[in-house]
Amino acid sequence: MRKSAIIYCEGLFGSMDGKTANGLIREPGYYEISAVIDSTKCGLDAGEVLDGIKIGIPLCKNLEEALAISNEKPTDFILGIAPSDAFLKAEERMAIFNAMKAGLNIINPLQEFLTEDEEMMNVANKYNVTIRDIRKPKPKKEWKLFSGGILNMDTPIITILGTDGACGKRTTAKILEKGFRERGYNPVFIATGQTGLIQGAEYGFAIDAFPLQYLIGELEGEILRAYKNENPDIIIVEGQGALSHPASASACGILKGARPQAVNLQHPPKRKVLGDFPFMPIPDVQEEIELIEHYGNTKVIAITLNHENMTDEEIDKTIAEYEKKFQLPVSDVLKKGDEKIIQAIIDFFPSLKEHAKVVGAL
């Protein structure tokens, strides 16, 4: 049963640091989003701001306005912000207090755990609401180390890596999951970040809540659990950060834990510097491909684009240039569809090609 929610994304909707809100607008999962709070864009439509398409979800000035326009009272208040420092400012804390006073449960994707905040819990108890810390890991005694079981799997595994954080890896992964399902396959999506978990992913966890050695084991464990439970045709693992990123080791753990035979690389061509580290240039695509293939003992088989700040003409031109330069299929799956990328994945994995013949015969 879908829940109704308001998303809080003050001053950040449509930006990198609003990626959780952006993702939930494009794919709400088991949520019905009634409104987004961002006073800097109030009066606009959330879908039009993101993708130029009206979807009937308004951007509101404050909580009062968001509640007033909702057809029914929402149950949840989702923090849609993803700042690099991951901690709440005073005004954000006040917004949460106001939401709890209004009777809304809190969905917190930050690394600051509100269930360990005495003041927050006192207010939650007073107004009989709950707080869910998406990134809070399970008890340490339950953490897993790498077992090697994944080495015996025969299911294709592909990871969506990128050249930066917040560049569309999860969005591309979810589009590919949907595309495979529509073509008669049984795909499984493994979430590695907060947005996928809020959307309702059945498999995965917030990997940056774990030390690296346990991240590897936990990711392997989630893939093995999905393999056992779902008997999937393909497993699609969400990437985090970038392998070359100077301040993140998440991609290292993903390559070690997921052991993907193939990688799709997500890249924002107009981004010149790393999103949260403007003193660092964004990596060269060819160098990132070579690093991934060397470190992960894998193969980059396709490139997908993040079209931020690009015109349609620029997208078409970049696709043509990249396909010629890198000799790989290239697409912007939001603008141009998933066909080339899914076909590249099918062509790479023999079991998917055989499945395609069977589905085609039917």
C-alpha cells in the first residue's frame, strides 16, 4: 500500500544536493508525493523543473502550504536533501520539529541519526510519530565479511558506476531495471544509497554507513540473497561516487563486493569539476574506464549521459562524438531511451541473448 508524503528540499530542489528529492519525484516507489517544499521555486511544478514535464506535484513555500494543497493528509515527511556534510542546519531541524507537531512521521536519509538525538525523540514521542533513519546500519554483531559465495554465481551482474557523485547512477539503474522487466526478463535492483531504499528497494543497504571491509561482505550478502530468492536473469547494482573520487571509497567496495562482469559508466559532460569538490577536475572518461577495468577486472560496455545544462542538440552531438571516440554505445536514458544500452548488455551476456531468443520465439 502506497504511503502519502511531503518532501522537504528547501533551496535545493533540482540541484545535486537535492538528489534524494529529485529521485523520488522521478520514481516515488511506494510513495504518493503530494508536494515538495522549496520556497525558492514555489508555484512551479516539480516535474517541469526536473524534466520539463508537468506531473501535478507542486513546489510549495512551507509545510502549511504543502499540507493545504494535499488531497489527503500525508503520513510522512521525507528529507529530500543530500548535502555533502550530511548534517542538519538549525532551520532544517525546525522544519522537522514542525512536521512532527503536524503529526507526520520523519524519513531521514542523512548520516546524522535522529533516533539518537534526545530532543528529536522527545518531540516524536510527544506527538506519537516515528523517525526512520535510512542510513542507520543494523547491529554490528550481524555484519558480514566477504564469503566468496558470489564467485559461484552464474547470474550476470552489471554495476552502474560514474565519474562523479549525484550524476544519475541510480536513475539509470532503475530505468534499466524497468526496461529489462518490460522485455520479459526478471531483473533485480540492488540499492546502495538512501534514495533507492526510500523508494522501497527489496535488496540493498546504505553502504556508506559501513566500514569498507564490511561494506564488501554486506553487498555480497545482499546479492546472494537476491540470487537465492528471486532467481534473476540479471542483477543491476547501483553505484556510488566514482572510483577515482578523492574523498570516497564506495565504488572500490562495490566493485569488490558485487564482482560485476560488466559496468555502465554514467557521465555529466558539462560538469568540469567534481560536484562537492570544486577544486578537483572531473575525471577524463577514458581514464575512468581504464581505471575501472583494471581495478575491477571487469569491462565497461556502455556509457550513459547526465544531460544537466545540455541542450537537445548538445546531447545528440555528444552521443555521436562519444560513440566514435570510445567505440561504445552511448545514450541519455532519460531523453533518448534505454534501447541501445539494454541491447549492449544483452549482447555482452550469453544467457541474456539466449533468453531474448526464447522470448522472441514466444
